[in-house]
Amino acid sequence: MESPPITDEFEITWKEKQYPCKRINVDGSIFFVIGFTQRPLYLSKGIDVNRESFWVNIPHDTKLTHVVFELGKQIDQHYEK
């Protein structure tokens, strides 16, 4: 299988350290891969029933909710520039 194209790369900060973040497109969906050293974290943005957007990690793990919220906020700020 061919690797999906990387459409954007930037750095994200977590606990005062910088980590690479890559935006990739897969079958029309956008994912962000954050290169933590042990295991990469995959994030995507969803929309709830009230049409509010939210960030979610894939596979979903509720223990990471606060991490996903903070990293998603940084991704949003990156694209507001």
C-alpha cells in the first residue's frame, strides 16, 4: 500500500518539549500524526450532534482526553495564522 501524502509538517509542544506533527490525507479524511517517541498519536476532528467540532484520538482512549484537547487546540492555532 502506498503511503498517504504529507500535506503539512510543523512542531507541537507538549510538557515543554517539541514534537513533529504531520497532517495527512487518507481517503478524503484529514489526520494529524504527532511523533511522540514511544508511539505516535493520531488525531482527527469530529463534529457532534450539535454541529460543534471536537478533537479525538484514534484509536479512541478516554484517558487521553485532556492531552487530545490541548494538542488539538495547538493544531487549530497553527491553522489560524
